[in-house]
Amino acid sequence: MSVIIILVIVGIVVASLFLIGFIWAVKSGQYEDMYSPSVRILFDDYKESANNDDGDMLADNNIPENKYKNDKISNQ
Amino acid sequence: MSCVHCGEDCGKHPVMWEDKPFCCNGCSTVYQILNENKLQKYYDIQPMSGIKVEQADVGNKYSYIDNKEIQDQLLDFSDGGISKVTLFIPSIHCASCIWLLENLYIMHKGIIASSVNFPKKTVNITFNDNIVTLRQVVELLVSIHYIPEITLDHLEKKESGKSEKSLLLKIGISGFSFMNVMLYNFPEYLPGGDELSSMFTRFFGIMSFILALPVVIYCAKDYYLSAFKGLKHKMINIDVPITLGIITLFIQSSYEVITGDGIGYMDSLIGLIFFLLIGKWYQGKTYSALSFERDYKSYFPVAVTKINDGKEETVPLSELRVPDRILIRNQEIIPADSILITGEANIDYSFVTGESIPVTKKSGDNIFAGGRQMGSSIEIEVVKEVEQSYLTQLWNQENKKDNKVQLNTLINKVSEYFTVIILLIALVSAVYWMFNDPKLALFAFTSVLIIACPCALALTVPFTFGSTMRQFGRKGFYIKNTDVIENLRGINSIIFDKTGTITINSTMKAQFIGKELDDEQLSIVKSLASNSSHPLSATVKDSIKNRNTFIVENYREFPSLGISGVVNGKRVNMGSCKFVTGKDDPNPESTNVYVFIDDKVHGYFKIENSYRPGLKSVINKLKKVYQLFLLSGDNQAEKKNLSPLFGSESNLLFNQSPADKMKFVEERKKKGEKVLMIGDGLNDAGALIESDVGLTIADDIYSFSPACDGIIESSRFKQLPEFIRFTNTSILIVIISFIISFLYNFVGLYFAVQGNLSPIIAAILMPISSVSVVAFATFSINYLAGRLIPDF
């Protein structure tokens, strides 16, 4: 039964890692802007698209347009 | 055809560039700049999302940024050639904006990196100040129509997100402890849990004690502080019973753990704090890009051009003294009360008074701060310091509002009785057990305090009002905080400002009075009016539709008098009565534009304000419930139109100065009335602050508005009665939720007074009551808001 004690300690350690991760995320300001990262990840790197000038249009067409349509985001 | 850049209608003669239509040169210039830099993708991400700016001429407007002192205030950081700046750009609105602003480095090699904070509408730019100056960075942004708002206000306060961060941390920590402690207490609740070996009970007890420490000491400290503050002011707020509950829970549980009696109520305790913090977070989420606390600092310029022995010099506004001489250029704002020395002053007070027609001043005249110079540069001498100027003083009563403590909120009244009753029950049951079974007396006493800890009660208000605030925001009514809901419900008088509030500033109606003009004459009038940018000319021009225009020769503009020219071979004068006829206007109550064509005065255009759509139904709905007043800084011209609407003439007051308005609100309040003031401009600033609830109406909610409790989008004005009525619904939901949470308390108390409150009952009752109350409040508000405030 004493294995439970080890399990509890392991559990605390794992949970603490997540807690530390959360504290780091808050302190580094990741909760300040919840919108722009979601859009940013969909942008192509500028240099790539600049290199293949004509193929560039193709790359753009791949972007699902609907993703950007919600320009009225609740201002919270 | 719509403009490739901004999507607006291009009209009949679009500006063409590379076969693409643009509505104006400004838009096409931005397109060309982006094209040169191979940034056309801006238009692919979200088509036609560009920003239209009519006047793109920058000139020397941003020269003040070169001033060292101002630069130091603006920059977040500057060292060894690398500088960082955060600029507030209200026009950020879509994914394209983020993309373009984060690719600024392509447009200028001096810019190292930039990142956008979307909800705050700011961009953080890192640049190499050996290659590019801050002024150039700002001008680059202006050139692509992302105009940063640089005001004194933004210079002074930087970063205010600290309290939000600490709340998130508290939630994280208490959540962490809550989950773990719940796990430790769980075996106790299972059948046969009491047979657990005492070693485990001790171990789990000690572990939960350790985990509870940071929660009780750090996460919950705001509640102790608030309770303490309340008691100091001799009032019992909701935080008093909460603190009482937390402390009793903690002492009782710690005692059980230390003596090895049991495992205590640590899970309920931590859960309680966790839920409370979530409620606080939900309620506290506000609109980060909107500002409700604006004072004159966010309206006035950061720096002014001082004239020193004939030399121009940029100085920060804070260094402006009496009797400095300063230069005000076209479109600049007068920062302090002054006297006009030289130049042709044509001051637009539209934001101060709501009056859209510029006022002309002669040299030697007084000029009040807050107006905007239109036309050529003028030289003025400062007679009062910025903070002592007439308008700034009215505005500076901000502190007044901050000191207003929320004394009589519903929740505080309830918690006062609640606390007293709970303490009584606790004492009575303790005394009862003292005589019957003394061992149970203390336990019954603490049990009552524990189970009655008003967790559900305390969550009701944050969730009900928080949801209401969100629903309002979704429908175009933005309030400063949740207190506004309760204040709005209590009002019994509503005071409207006229210009800009119930009338629309930008659109005026022109009605021709006199013998009807024929087609040719209408064309002539339209042609002449098209040449002038004066608001009255624009109104006259817009009132004549579907006519061709002629070429105007010998066009001349006489400031504050009128315009003249030769159109289609005929001599035309238009303007004030004095200018056109040489006599004083026989109809001085209204603003009239007289028309003179070919030796003859044909009549005049009567310019009338147009009322907001839906005004009539708004007034009619509100009239039934509230006392309505109208305060106007204008003359009585509109009295005839308005008195049938408002019902009685005595409630319509005209020629009211900003100070009069404030005094009027003060008087109504002295009579015991709760006043809602609805205004829009600086002239209402004093009254807005003085009133119980001050709302402003804005076409663009991100543009400047005076300090207030809420901003309503002008398109939603017609729903104002619904918004106000909905606050009653919110309070009703709060009361029903109170009743639900009291029912849970009765069940809990039933066990507590008998002295057999086991941890499992506490562990079940507390979360269930909280969750059900929260769910009830949130769902019913969201459902009812959809029903009662329909989306058009």
C-alpha cells in the first residue's frame, strides 16, 4: 500500500511542472493576446513567398479564406 | 466598383492605377507603397480591408517626436542603437493588419521586428536607431494609414496589466492545489473510507495542509483586505462572511489534521477560493482597447511649437507656461486658453460643443482650449496654464468619481443581513449544544460558519453581471464595469445632450425656402458649393442630387461670410444673410445659407440638424418610466420640434454652458434623483462625471470620447430603452440566484446545527451549489438577452 505514497509524490511533481509552465506562460505575457497568435501561425514566411514570385499566387490560394473572415472579434 | 484598398464605393471617376480602381489618391498611394515592397499579400489575406484616410499630408506634424524628452517618454527601452516602442493604433482591425504590421521590417531596413497585440490594438516595434529615427517609424506607419495615437495619456501610464496577471497566477495556483487535495480527500468519501489506515489519513492530511497554505495565504488575500476595509468603514460587505468562512474552515481543518482526528475540509476550502477567483476573473474581463477614463491628456497634443524670439521650438506640453507664444497649424488643437495674436483663426469646436460650424476669431479674441484650428497657421499667447484652462478644469473632476464608493449595492445589503443571521444561528446552536452535549458545541458553531460560507452567493453577482456585460458588448453597448448595471437600474431621470447625441453631427438637412429653383439654378448652386469644404457648403451640395455641375470661374472664399464665383456665365454669391443681402438675418433662430444668382436673392437654405433614427420611439418608451430632460448648448431653434416629443417645454433647456450642464445634474441629484446623463462631447464631460451613470454615444468606439461609464455605438442608440430595461432583468436573475443559494444553505445548516456535518456533505454541497447557481445565472442571462434585446 505504501506505493500510494510514491504515486502521490510523483503526481505532485508532475502537476508542479505544469504549474510552473503555467506561471511562466502568464509571466511571459502569453495570455495578453489570445487572438493574434491564432492568425499569425497561418501566415507564410515572407522570404519563401518572395522567392517564387509567380508560384506565390498558388500559395495564397491555399489559405482558407474563411479563417480570416471574422474581423469583428469581441473586444475582450 | 469598390476601392481595392478600402472597399468603399469609388463613384463615377475612380482613381486608376495598374487597372485597379481606387476611391481616392490616398488609397492608391498606399497600394503603390505596398506594391513596391512586394507586400500585395495584404490584399489577399482579407480583401479590401485597408484604412481610408482622407488627409494624408503629414508635413511637419510629427516633428515633435524628434524632441529628446518626448522620445524618452515614448520609448520602452533604448540601448546601444536598439530601441523599442509600443504604439497604440486604433485602426487595427483584422488579420491583414497583423500581417502587414508584423512585416514592417520589409519596408524599412532599420526596423528589426514588430509584433501586434490585437485586443489592445498596439504594435511593439524594435528598431535600430542608427538607421531610422522614431519619427521616421511613426511616419512610415502614417504613410500606410496606420496612424498611431500619441497622446500625453499614453506617455504617462505604461503597462497596467499587472493585476490581471496576478489574478491568473492565483487561479493557477489554487487550481493546482484544488485538484491534488481533492484526490487526497477522495478515499475518505468512498464506502469503507473510515477504515483507511491512520498513516494514510495523516499523510493525506499533512499534504493537503501544505497545499492549502499558499492558497489561503496568497490566493485569497484580496478577500481579507476587502473585508477589513469594509469593516473599517463600518459596513459588512460580502467579503466579511467569506473571510469568516475561509478562516473557520482553515482553523478547523488544521486542528483536525494536527491532532490526527481526520482530514478536514481542505478540499472544500480550496475549491471555494478557486471558484471565487474564477468569478472575479469572469467579472473583471473588460474591453482592453476601450478607454473609459480618458481625461484631457488623451485629447491634447503631446508637444507644441513655441515661438521664442522669432524662432520655432518644439516643447513638451508640460513645459508650456503663461505667457508663452505658440504656433498652431492647420488641424492642430488649442492646448490652453489663450489670446489670438496674429493669423486668421477659424476654430472648429465640434468636439467641445457639438457645433459643427467653425467659429472665426479676430486678433485679440479669447480662444478656449479644445478647439481645432482649420486653415492657415495662427499665433496665440497662452493666458492660462493647461491644467487651469476652462474645459480642463471641468474635466479634471475625475477624482470625484473615483472616490465614490459603492455603498448600497444589492449584494452588500444582502450580505449584511446574511452575516448577522448566520452568526446568530451559529451562536444559538452553540448555546443549545452547550447544555445538551458540550463536546459538540464548538463543532456546531464552526460547522454553521463553514457551510454558510456564501460561495454561491458571492458567485451570483460576478456571473450574472459579467454575462450581462458581455451580452451588452456583443450588441454594441460597452460598459466600464459591472457596477454600471446596478447603477443604471436605479436611475429615475435621464438627461440628454442635444447636438451629437440626439442629432447627428455629420449629417444635416438643407431645406430651401423661397421660390423653387429651376434645374439650371440648382446645378449652379451645386457647382459653387462643391468648391468649398465648409460643412455648410457640403450640406447644401449633398441636398442637391442628380444634377450636373458647371465649371466655376473667379471662385473666392470669404471666411465666415460665404463664397462667390461665376458659374455658367452668371454671378453667384452664397453665404450668410449679411454677406449676400447686406442686412441682418430676419430668421436668426436657424442657420441659413442665402443664395444670390444674377442680381437677385432667390431665397435661402435652412440648415437643420437631423435626428438620430429611432429617436421618437426611444423617447416615447423612456418617457413612460423616467423623467426626461434635454440640455443643449445651442440656441432655441429646435425647441418647436422637440417639445412635442419630450412632452413639456419646461424640461428643455437651451443655451447651457458646460458648467451649467454640470450644475443641472448636481441639482437633480440633490433632489434625490438618480441621474443618467447621455452625451457625446467635451462639453458634457463635467455632467457625465457628475451624474450617477454617464453614457456617451460614439460612431467609432475607439475614437476619443470623454470619461464615462459606458459607450454605446450610435447605430444601437435605438435600443437604449431595451438596454436600460434589461438591467432590471439582470437584478431579477441575481435575486432568483440568491434564493437558490439560500436553499442550499438551509440544507447545509440543517446538518450543521445538529452537529453532524461531515466533510463529505461540505464537499458535495459547496461545489454543487456554486456550479448550479453559476449555470443558472449565465444561461438565463444569455437566453434572455437574446430574447429581450433583439439584433435588429
